[in-house]
Amino acid sequence: MSWLNLQGKVAIVTGGADGLGRAVCEGLAEAGANVVVADINEEGAKQVVSYLKSKFGGNHFAATTDVANKASVDAMVQATLDAFGPPGRIDILVNNAGINIPRLLVDPAGKEELTEEIWDKVVLINQKGVFLCAQAVARVMIKSGRGVIINMASESGSEGSQGQSVYAATKAAVYNVTRSWAKELGKHNIRVVGVAPGILEATSLRTEEYERALAHTRGITIEELRERYKKAAIPLGRSGKLSEVADTVCFLASDRSGYIHGTVINVSGGKTRS
């Protein structure tokens, strides 16, 4: 992806230790960016960095980060500035970290019901985490007069999703902070965009526990759930690849998308069109 010309750019990817976040890290590194793999999973982040250096070269490092903790986020941003300074720079932020815990608002069976604790946990990471990271990085970008912030949304944020109301609510928030921050930061030459993946072949969120809970909220078996994924109303007739979402992120991070701002791009094979 040399045509994207991200050579020497500094990119932070939250939740970069596995799944979609790792795919984004690999795409950015392949395009020439120096990647900060920010994740609460320290060992996983280090493994990704080791892979990036061996495969693509470049100056990458891991930053153990709890995106829901301001002190942790601030420390990660400062470590990035120190690593690429003085005076330090951050060109790209990919707000990818997130969790999904499927639960029903009311579960007559009493097995998978949404609790205040689960609601707060998902909101803390998916919503507050996006805010804290964007604010800390935007302060740096304003000083340098440039930058791109890419927020990871979801088709659930525009359509809702049975058994995933809190996840859908947090992703709907991502749509709207993306639009709002675009209006605030555009004058500083900072673009803010979002990416909304649809059904993907595999992500770190889709564990067996996750599938079991989601299947229960829909009154079906795990096998039936997986079959529905295959037969979902996707005009392209297949699930998306992690690399296809990552390629979209890399394009949006580049100057090739210089006039794309304040919008959320659907990467769903045509399933989501709003």
C-alpha cells in the first residue's frame, strides 16, 4: 500500500493487540507508518510490535493502556511524543478498543439479563475510552496543525441489535461524536471520520462465550446463530475480512482521502446503507 504514502507517519491504534485492531496495525505498518500498539493486553501488544518490526521494519512500540483511565491514556500519549520527538508528533489515531457483552433488557429465564455493572463497563470502554483518547490526541494535533482521528463504529450503531442494546447505544454515540468533533476540529486541519464494519469473518469479540450469550438472547442455538451469520442479508453474499476493514482505515488515514470528513463509512458488503 505504498500509494497511500504513510511513510514516517505516527499512528496510535487502541485495542491493537488482536483481531481488527491488529489488522489495522499491520495495514498501517505496511503503508509505512510507525505504529503505537495501545492495548490493556501488554503481552499481546508486544507480540504485535515484534511482528510488525520483523515483517515491515519501522519504529513501532507497545503501550500498555487502559482507554477508560485518563492517567493511562495521558501516559500513552506522552510516551508517543517522547518516542518521536522532540517535539513529538501524532498524525493518526484509530479509536478501535471496544467490548461487547450480549444481554437482554429483561430475560425471563434469568440467564443473560443486562445489569447496571455490564452497562457501565461497556459504556466506560466504548464511549468514555473514545472520548479520552480523542481529547488527549486532539490537543497534540491542534498544536501541530494536522491529523486524522478515525473512530470505529458498527452497523449496530445505526440499526440497533437484538441482545446488544448497550453495545448499539455506545456505537450510536460514536457516530455522533464523530460528526460533532468534525465540526470542532476541521478548522485545525484535523479530519475526523468513522468506520462501521458489518459482519466479519472473525474478530476477537466473537468468543464462544459471546456467541453462547448472543444465541440465548435470540432464542436459538450457537449452531443456528452461526448459520444465520452465513445467510445474513448481505448483498455481496459473504462476511467481510478484517483486512478489508483495515484497508479502509488506512485509506482514510492517508492524504488520498483528504476531503472525507465528518462521516462514517459503512464496510458491510452492502448490508448497511444508511
